[in-house]
Amino acid sequence: MKKLLTKLIGQSVRRQLILGVAMVHLLLMTIFVYDLVQRQESFLLEKELHNSQLQLVMLVSASKEYLRTNDFVGLQEVLESFSENQSVVYAMIVLPNGRIVSHSDKKYRGFYLQDSVSLSFLEGQQIIQKLVVSKERIEIVAPIFESSTLLGWARIASDLSEDQTHIKYVNRQGLIYTLLAIIIGTLFAFGLSRVILRQLSLLLLGAERLGKHRLDIPVPIVTNNEVGIVSMAVNSAMIEIRRKDDLLKLSEEKYRVLIQKIQVAVVVHTSDTRISQCNPAAEKLLGLSEDQLMGKTAIDPAWHFFRQNGTIMPPEEYPVNQVIATRQPLRNFIAGVHRPKKDFKEEVWVLVNADPVLGTENEITQVIVTFTDITGRQQMEEALCESESRYRQIFDNVSEGLYLLEVTVDGRFRNIEINKALELSTGIPRSMVLGKTQEECVPEATAHLVNQKYRKCVDAGHSIEEEIVLDLPSGQRVFHSTLIPTRDENGRIYRIIGISRDITERKRAEEALRESEQRYRLLHENAGVGIGYYKPDGEVISFNRLAAIHMNGKPEDFKGKSIYALFPKQEAGSNFVLLQNQQLNLKII
């Protein structure tokens, strides 16, 4: 074999050059084409996998709210927008039980996943999974969480047939250029060895740069022979690869522009928590410049996050650190931001949501954090709490009994709240009243009475006042009640505000006075002597029966008459003096 090879090569430099050039071309072009194809395949697969994951993250983010609110119509619109991408074979949203609630092809909605691949991710870990990764197709799936609750799965399949067509084209072109290089190199090796060797050197350098993915410097063309043509082919391949890179950069630029233009504050962290991107909304809300956010310049040491109780938040509780530590999304996290700059209001409250972006090895590659200004809402909540506190102080300390009733749809009355005064006057503990209807709190007869009063207020449609006597654990009590109906946005009376004053003691005093007056009247009417009552000016208030008989009349005949009209002048004057003396004695006593 060695002798045959030696005989074939011979002692001729030209033959050695021809064979050497041919072999070099064959070897270099084979290595080049193989390396180019492998890199193209790896690059295109990585790019498509990255794009699919990015689309999947966007699908998860876009569909989460619709899935949480069971808005399947809006969810279908999101899926249809994804299906407009020609590289997407299909996209679907699946519930945890495997039911397809939304699909880019509507005919599959409502079906259940039954194939082994689908069942594997439904029953497996709740993470982003690559179901199929091949040269022709990519299928990936990701869970959709809401506060650590699995809402469903998002699944996307991408078609790589266009990339495979390109790879086949590169293979064919590489084979053609390899054959051309060998043929042309052999034909023109005679007498052009110097030019060919120079161009080969340049080509080798170009292949080296290509191997390092340095596409900015093309292979210089110093000759128009076959090696020069191969060099141009290499440059064409570099241009094609660079075009693919530009497309990827354009996609990334669109993503960056989206972050910059969106009104929500967005900060993107790398896996080591460094900030890689931020938008103007984040700069404005957090009170930091882009340089400060990106860690290029110092931040005022007084700047910090703080908890809702006002204490300073340690770094391990920062949203990005929580996501990296738990590998789970962070939802509706409330934090305060202290911004010690005169251009900003010092403190602002933010609602934070954060999502991890996982790589091909299930590692965290990015953490996307969004901040929403909720300062106004937080201030309103604080004002509401203060108002509630003032209301509670009045409600609990007023002497009148206060209560609030719910008017149910079926016409019953349920206790929502009562105050201490009503609890004491009724003798029924507050804990036994709240959330219960009247029938569940007091005897049937008592419940019937109070329900009649409440129903009368609802039927009247306005405030009413009335007295009611009730048998309660505290005894028989008399209440003067004011009932005020309130209406909902539809005009239905759904609440009754009650104000009840316990007038039991007043009623007892009135009854005692009435009984005393009754006894006095019986004594006055049935006395064994005539009795007359006069005003200080001598006007008759009343005569009893015997006094009226003595005066030859009836008691009602004398009421309101003057003493001077009933007696002779001298006797009337004596009686009047007697009345004045009696009044004087009463005053002295």
C-alpha cells in the first residue's frame, strides 16, 4: 500500500501539488462543510428552541388571567394570535385533568389528552418540559401557576422543516463546492501554485474564524480561480449565518422595545441576580437611573425596599431572590420603596409579580420582575381602615342599641352586626347572633314580631319608627325602634340599619304615675266630704261629687268658673284669702 501510494504521488512536484491540493481541498472542504452543517443544525435548533420557549412564556403570561377567570373566549383569541406564526404547528391550553380548553385548531377543544407523551407531563413534575426535540419538530409544555396553584398547561409545537430544507441545501452546496474545489484546484494547480497556496492560506484563516463564529471579517479574494470561488462560497455561507444572527438579534430587539414601551415597570435579572434590562417605567417608579439599576454607579445607601409593617426588607426577601430560591413565580407581593431624592415622593408602594425563565437544562436563565404602582390604593386602604376604626368606636360605645340586618333574596332577615348596648339590653350574646336569622336567635313568637317590623320597613321603602314589647332573655323589654332601609346598585333593599332605644324603665314610670293618678281620682271622687280644687286666682279646677251636690249641681258644672261667681261676694273674698294663705303656707313649708 505504501509502495502504491509512493508510486501514485511520484517525485513530480506538480503531481504532488495536484494531489496535495486535491487532498487538501477535499479534507478542508469536508471539514468545513461538516462543521458548517453541524453548527447550522445546532444553531438553528437552539434558536428555534429559544424562540419556542419565549413564545411559551408569553403564552403562559398572556393566558394566565383568562384561565384564572375561566374566560375561554378570550383564551381562544390568544391561541389564534399564536397560530398566525407560520412556524407554530399548534398551540393549546390544557387543564390539569388533561382537558383541552383552547386550541389553535378549534375542533380539538373539549377533548382530553390520552397519548403517553401527554400523560407523562400531566402526571410528572410541574415544570417546563421538552416533549419532542428533533430535527423536524419541537414540542414543549409549561405549567401555568397562580399563587402556587396549578391552573393548567400551555403547549406549543414548532415545525423545523424549513430549517432542515436549509441544512440540505447547505449540504448540497457544500458537496458541490467541495467537488468544484478539487476539480478546479487540480486543473489550475499547474503554474498557479503560488496564487493557489496564497488563497488557500486565506481560506484556512477564514475557516478558522468561521469555527470561532467570527463572521465580521470575510475571506479576502485575491484570485479568480477555483480557490477564490471556494472562498466566495465560504463568504456566502458566512453571510447566510450572519443573516440568521441578524434575524435573532431583530427578534431580541423587538423584545427589548416591547419592554421599553410597556407602561408597567419591568426589570430583567440574569441567573446571578444582575440586572440585564430595565425600562423607563422602572426607572421612574423605583427612583433609580438606568446606570444605577444596571449596577454601574453607586446607589444612595438610604434607598431600600420595606415591608408593610414599615421595617426594612432584607435582601433575601427581594422578589428576584425569592424566585431564585424557590424556583417558583411570585405573585401579588406588596412592598414599599424608599426613594431618598428630592425629585421623587420619598415612599411609594408597589405590587410585584416575578417569573423565572428556564433554560434547556431546566436552569434559571432569567427572572422577569414587574412593578405596579399601588400607592393610591394603599393610601385608600389606610384611610378606609381609619374610617372603619372611627365607625367602630362610635358603634361600640353609643348608648342606643345599633344593629345591621341583611335582607336575603328569599325575604329573611339575617344579623350582620350588633353593638354592645343592644347585646346588654337583650341579654343575647353577640356571638350567638351574628350570621343567623331571627328564628335562629329568639323564640318563634318573638321572631315573628320583629320580622313583621322589618318587613313593614321593606314594604314601606323608607325609614319607620315604632314601639315594640319583646320577651327576651333579659326579661320583657320595651323598645322604641328606628329602621332605615338601604338599597344596592339595582335599587333592591338589601340592608336595614336599626336603632333601638330601651324605654322599659320610662314605660314603667309612666305606668306607675297612671296608677297613682287613678288612685287619687278614686279617693277624690269617693271621699265622704266635699272637696274642691282651685287655681291660685280662684278658678275652679274640680269639685268632687259631694261638693257639687252641696252646690246643687254636677262636678262638670263648676270646672273653670271663678270663686266669685259661685259664692256671695263677702264669702268669696274670705275663701280667696284662705286660698292665698294656704299657698303661702305651702311655699313656707
